[in-house]
Amino acid sequence: MTDAATDIEDFLDALNNEEAVLGSVQDDTGLWHELNVHDLRAVVADAKRYQWLRNRDVDAIHRGGVFAGVTPQNLVINLEDLDQHIDAEILSARIADAYQEGMKK
């Protein structure tokens, strides 16, 4: 991820215009939004943060610092375990949102 992120950052720097429109993206509701350099920089920054967190050693809890965990089990997780837990939480939230929307009808 780091090499790709660096390549994207270099590309964005070469554009030299934070408001340059790179394209359009469609959100979950079907609405289209312009994607500009500033937006893509934010996506790259988030991806770099996640990769850093994802690759943290599970022993970070003993050394101190930032790490990811699951409660109430009090487990420190990383790599594929972290990905799976995040994906499950995202899916759970989408199901809850869809249920709530269905209850409004």
C-alpha cells in the first residue's frame, strides 16, 4: 500500500490544484459527487492510517501506544482478524440501518 499511496501522492502533487476534479463517484444512495484532489488525498491518508494500524504488533498493548481491539473479549487484533471484524461491524451497521428504514415505511 505504501508504494501505491506514494505514487498517488506524487501524482496529486504534480496536479498542483487541490480543487481539480478527478472524476465522479456514486454514494450508497445513488447520488453522484465530484471527486477532487483534496478528497483523494483524504482517502490516501485514511488508507495509510489503516495500514499502519492493521500491521501493528499485537504486543503493542504491553509496550503502550495505539492498537486495535475487540470488546468485551479484550482481544488485541491485527491483519486479517482486524479486517474481518471491521467488515462484520460494517455489515451489521448496514443491516441495522436497512431494518430501521424498513420500520419507517
